[in-house]
Amino acid sequence: MFPDMDLTRDLRMLETSFSRNFYNGDSLDAIRQSKADGYFLLTAPHATNRWSEGRRKFADQYTGAMVQLLGATAGQSWLATDGISSDWTYWDERSDPFKLALDDMLDEGRYLINVVGVSARYGADLYIGLGNEPRAEELEMAELIEDTFADFHVITGGQFNAVNPKSVRTYARATGSGAIQLELAPSMRDPLEHPDTAGEFVLRFAELLATRSARCMDRADSVLV
């Protein structure tokens, strides 16, 4: 679908911006984002370091570069942290730039795909978090992802089902938006250690997003007619 792109090179280049100052960025709570006309919003809340419960937690490397590259190639909106994120406890107390940008794009009806990293020690390449009582559209999206990556080890639900009240997926669902969470092992996001499979993930998932986005938007337009 994207024959002129070197996807692993682009991932590496994009990550250099997120990794500046040892993944602390230039200012507290800074973000990067891009709006597109597509159906999906890709988020990377752990693209840079963050404070949580009084402790600093390190970035999920390449998740920021991943959502930026997927958004650019598939024509979808994306949002990522770009500086160390301040500590917070409850969503309704947040007024930081990430929360404000997230609310803005969810209000416009976008379907959320939250991208975070997971260690290789758990064994799978990709985990799909649906939370409790997933809707039909979320189950359908999970099935499409499973089919797209049938030759990889994909697990839906279970240990990584994204029910933490602090997760972006949980918040989006609470606002009424459709949402899933993708937990990516290094095999799917690290272009240095896994150049073939990381590039293959971008290629396949971008094509899935573009195709699904067009279909969902056509469906929405037909309902409005």
C-alpha cells in the first residue's frame, strides 16, 4: 500500500524527537498531535516519561513514533505525549493538554485506539484490550486485527484487558466513544531490534485503518442521508 516508504527508517527518525532529553521532552505535559478526517484517533499516552503515584515511570519506546507514522500513512488523527507527564489521580481533575486534546477529538466522534508497550517476557506479540462488556464494533475490530496478524501471536482480552480506571481506553468508553487498547511487544514496535516485524506491523495496520475508516465513514454518511 505504501511502496515508497521505508517504515522502519521512519519509525527511527520520528522516535528521535520523542527521545530528546532522555524522553523528558522540553516542557512538562507537552503533547504532539495531528487532526485528520479519518474515523480513528490513535493515542500514545506513554510516548515519553511520566509521573505516577509519586514515581517516575519510563516511556514505552516507539509508541509515539508508531501512532504518528500510522496516522500519517493511514490518514487518521493521532495524539501523543511529548514531554514528561505530571501526576494525576482522577480523570475529572485533569486539565492538562493531553486530556483537553483527547476530549476535543472524542467529542468529534472519533474511535479511539490507545497504543502502549508491553514487555516481551509475556510471550505474545500483540494484546487487544476490550475491557468489560465490549460492544459489537469493538469485537469486530478485534477480529479484524486478529485476522490481519494471524501469523503473529495475538491475544484478545485476558491479563491485558485495559480495565484500569486510569487507562485512556477506559476513559473513552466512559464518554460513550468506541475504544480498544493495543499492547505492543518489542517485536511489533522496535525497528532496531525487530526491523522486519515492526515495519510489517505498520504496513498491515495502516492498511487496515485506512480501509476500515473509509467503510465506517461511508456507513455514517448513509445513515445521515
